Amino acid sequence: MARDIINVILPEVEESQSVASAAVAPQTVTVANGIQIKDAAKNKNNSLAIVIENTAASESTVTFIAGDTYPNSMLGDLAVDIDAASTMVCQIQDLSRFENRDGSINLDFKSGFTGSIYAVAKRAGIAPVA
């Protein structure tokens, strides 16, 4: 399956170091492709927030696919229900369950899902110099 790839948005902190912000352009989900969140593991621990908007008039499901690393991937895939016409935020608490060797995580969507997705996280380490 050729997954649609999204990048994690890493908001930039303003000069007083009080607020980080970034513009968001959600990716429309194509159910047949699924989503790959590139470099999902390259951020501050437990700060990854995946925002999924279900625009359908019916409930749906997003499945977090078990990664290709051992041992937590042995816990398997995890299906999460999404209410009809709603927006949901998922925070990954055990990234090692879903993380692939390349640092990405994959998501699949139930047939009939319509909506969009984006991911936001805190930067880990020192911000690059412009």
C-alpha cells in the first residue's frame, strides 16, 4: 500500500519563549492509502498529538498499526472509535508500540471514513538556526 505521508508540525516558539505556534494545513484522508506520519518519533516524549476530523455523518474507526520493532509492537494494532461529525485528538503514550524502524507510524481508516488529519508535537533538542 502506498500510504499518504504527513509530517509532524513543530510549532516555533516566539522570542519570549512563552508560546509556540504554527499554521496547520490538514491532509485529506484517502482511506485506500492510509496515512504514514513521517518522523513521528523525532519529537519531545509524549508530545505528539494527532488530530483527526471525521466529517462523515456516521461513526468511524482509525487503526494505529503495530510497528516493526520489538517488543512493544507485539501488543498489536489498536482501533480507536471516532464519533460522527467530530474532531478527536489522539496522544501517543506508548510510541514504541506503533513506531517503525524509520521513525514513522502508520494509520488505517475504516471504509467510508471522510475527513482530515494532522500531527503536532514539541521539538526535541535545540531549534535549528535560521
